[in-house]
Amino acid sequence: VEMNYTTNFALLHHKQSRILDYWKKFKNVSVSARLDDSGPRAEYLRKGTVWSTIIKNRGMMIRECPDTYFEITPTISVYNVFHFPEFHLDWIEKGLLPAGNIRLNVLTHQAFMSVRILPLEMKLMVKEKWETYLKKIQTYAWDRGINTWKIDSGYQSLINFMMGGDDTHLIGEFFKRVNQVDKHRNENLFDFYPELKPLWVYHKSGMSGLVK
């Protein structure tokens, strides 16, 4: 019997039942956690997330089900593209994520949230950061005899997709959505993702060619 889960990893129990108690009884259990970012950023990006609970759940899983396969399946968008490599390396170094256990997804829909809306200067900053962190992760993994082909292909796919198109004309749509969501939640994007302030400046300067 094989059991495969795709989960936001926020809840490991239902009433009096604990999923960990079931996992212990099976040899082939795979858990794919949709974790896109860490801390307050994760709580903003996937509303309802409590990051301390994510950390607690992962710790319990490691202690009680050490042989259960665990990976993260992040979706990379304009929101988290600047910070994700830091989160990724941090979890690897803390022993929360085996170095090679990642399936990276690149957001393509809705297009106004994709990394292709970034202007070239910001894209080059992202590219440099992802390549720098990839080397750090490779060094960590290679020192421990871990194959990094999933990481290599995932990181390169993101870079290739980002550099393969120009959707700066959609920046206005992105901030329209941000304003609607922030107003509803009484939040502010830049409190969580200050690295996106230059994108707002770019938009307001008129360089995106959009009607304000």
C-alpha cells in the first residue's frame, strides 16, 4: 500500500485521531507540503497559515515518523521569488528538509502574479540570488553525497521561465489585486514583502506603460 499526500501541512489531527499514528503503520507514505515561504510571509501568502504550527508539525513528524518521505512543493510567484531560496536553504540547514526533496512549481496562471511581470533589472537581481543560493545548496548536498538534480532543474526552470517573457504590462493588474486583498484583510503587502517596493515605484513612474 502506498499513500501519497498533498497538503498545506497545517493540521495533523481530526478530533481524537492523529495522522502520525496511522503513518507509523505503513512503509510507503509520501507527504508533499505546499510551503511557499516562511514566517509572516507564509502567513500572508496563504492566509490562515500559522507558521509556528507548521514548525511544530514538522518537528513531530521527524520525531515520530522519521522514515516517512517528506518534500515541499512550493509555487513560485512574484510574491515569494526574492525570498524563497533563503527559506529553502534555512530548512535544509536546520534539518527540517532533506536537501533533494523538492518539486518546484512555477506559477503561470494568473499571469499577473507570475515572475514575468518583473522588469529586467529586478529579474537580474532574482537570477543572481537564485544562482548564488543554488551553489550554496549544491555544496551542502554534495558534501553529504546527496544528488541535487531536482533542485538544479527546478531552479533553472524558474530562471528560464522568468527570463523567457516580458509581462511588465500586467503590473497594474497585480497591484489592483494586492490592493483589494490588503483592504479586505487590513494588511499591507510591503510589511511582508518590502523587496517588492521597487516594483511599485516602477509602476507609478509610468514605465510599465499602464493606465494608472
